[in-house]
Amino acid sequence: MVTGACLSAQAQWLNQPTPGAPRTPDGKVDMTGPVPHVDGKPDLSGIWQVEVAPGGPPPGGLGESPSSKYFFNVLADFRGGDEPLTPEGAEMLRRNTQPEVIGPNLRCLPEGVPRADLMPEPFKIIQTPREVLILYEVHTIFRQIFSDGRKLPDDPSPTWLGYSVGRWDGDTFVVDTMGFNNLSWLDGRGHGHSEQMRVEERFHRRDFGHVDMTVTITDPKTFTKAITINFVEQLLPDTDVFEHICNENEKDAAHQPGKTPYDNGVYVDAAVLSKYVGMYEVTLPNGQMATVNVKLDSDELSIAVPGVASGPLVAESSTLFLFRGRAPFSQVQFVSNEQGEVTHLVFISIGGERKAPRTGPPR
């Protein structure tokens, strides 16, 4: 399976010296220099990128930077056949590796956690006494890690990057994250996860230029035991992160005959599409109810939500469809019961999912 990402060049704000960085006689940053501190704790602030261990995988169509083995396979430490997957986790992997399936990152959707830490591209940490911010260059997205003593929410609305709180364990910053949606992949191979996933990240700045990372993934729906991986983030001194817009300057689709930038060419028989035709009802973010009308015309499925959006749906699989127009959602998933009857659809957006039960035939 080929994986890829829309990535930008690494070097930004060239030759902008990192303030207070220890330097060797030739003017280069001393990566083994002392750890900086702020308020008595190691300062994690800086521009970081995952370090590839000797013998690690070469670049794989992801830009100039080589990648961590865990970026391609979060279970890389397990032998084939010994992966600690539950039946549901194995089914997720089977489903995500079908030829017609395209991963979220290739649809310009965010990387989740911990994959965002493993991207072969930089991210920026800004440390304050009550909060740590992580600015990821890819997709120009951010995380807030609250270190003000607050607890994780009891019933969070699922999100791509979850909800994070942090605390200090000696000189190690420990981050606990939960409240994920189930839309991101853990790696390029296609391992998924459930909304029950919980991730612990341990940041230990061992010297000026390196942060030792230990990440533990716990998800009883997907894995039969907790998964722990270890890797290193390396400082990128004298530079900074840069804006990255995934769809900007997209040129690949023009070289694929018969396809648009939003069409992956998946064919779904009209008999299957006809099962999705009907009326649905959704509760909008403002609390109002809205009627959703799904129609089939000349083998093309379309959706209309009055006052919100209307237009064609492009098949990404037999049940998952991409919406081409401007809307507060990017995908629509149709869900059936054990008898094969369509019971509802799900609007999918960066902010999470919104369910719309089926109410009757189309108008």
C-alpha cells in the first residue's frame, strides 16, 4: 500500500538564531548542551521533528525527510501474526487496506495522536506555566495541553486530537489525552482506533537538542494490551514552522485521467446507491432540527440540507461518500442494520460526527 502526505519544505525562517542556544566554536548549536529551564522545570519549547533511528525506513514519497518506522506501522515492534489486535482492530485494518480506501491524510484531514508526533515534518512547542501549546506545521493545526491542574472532561465531544492535560513527573512532562473520534489512522499501514482510545505521552528533554519520547496507547476495543513505543524528537535550531495548506497547489489529480481532486474513482452500483435514498433528520449545532434529503439521479447520489448545503456525493467506498461543496461537513457515512436496512447517516467533519436518523422516502 502506498502512503503519502501533502508536506511543505522543512527550512523556514533561515538563519534566525535560536536565542540562548549553546554553540560550538564554529557557531553551530551544541545539540548535547545543557537543558534549558523555566520556572524550575525543563523547557520543552522549540522546533522539533522525529529522529530516525539508524537503519530506519527511507523517504517514501513523503517529501525530503525520512520517517520513523512507527509512522508507517505503529506495531512495527511485533512480528507478523503476533500483533495484539482484537477482532475489531483486525477488521479495521482489513477495511482500511482495501484498494478503494484512501487514508484521512490524503483527504487533507488531520493526523491524530500520536501520529502527529511521528510526522517527518516539524512542530513547535510553546511552554507556559499553565499550558503547553503544540503547533504542527502539517495542516497548520494545534494542540492545547493544560497543565493548570484541571481534570479531563467526563463526556467530551469526540475530536481529532482529543483533550489533553499535562503534569510534571520529576523532569518528565506527562500528557494524558482522551476524547478522540474514531476517524484518524494511527499509521500509514491503516491501523485504526476507537473512541475509547487513551494516549499517554512522556516528554523528557535529555539535553539541548533531544527529547526522549515514550508513548503508550490503550484502546481495549482495538488492542488486546497497551502498546508502548519509544522514539526521539530532535531540535531543529535556527528555523521555525511555516504555514501549510494541504489543498494548495495540488497538481496530482490532473495526471489521473477521469478523476478530479475530489474523486477517487470508486464505483458503487446504482442498486446499492438506491438504498440510501430517503429523508433523514439531523440536529444542527444551534439545536434546530433540519430535514436531509438524499436523492439518486442518473447513478449520482446527492444530498440537500436546506439552508446548509446541497450537492453531489462522491463514493470513497460503498458506504462512505465525500461531499464536494462548501459545507460544515466533509463526508457522509450511511449505516445499515443487520438486515441490510439503512437506519441513519452520519455527517463527518473535523469537529466530529453528527447522526441523522432515517425518517422516510425522499420528497
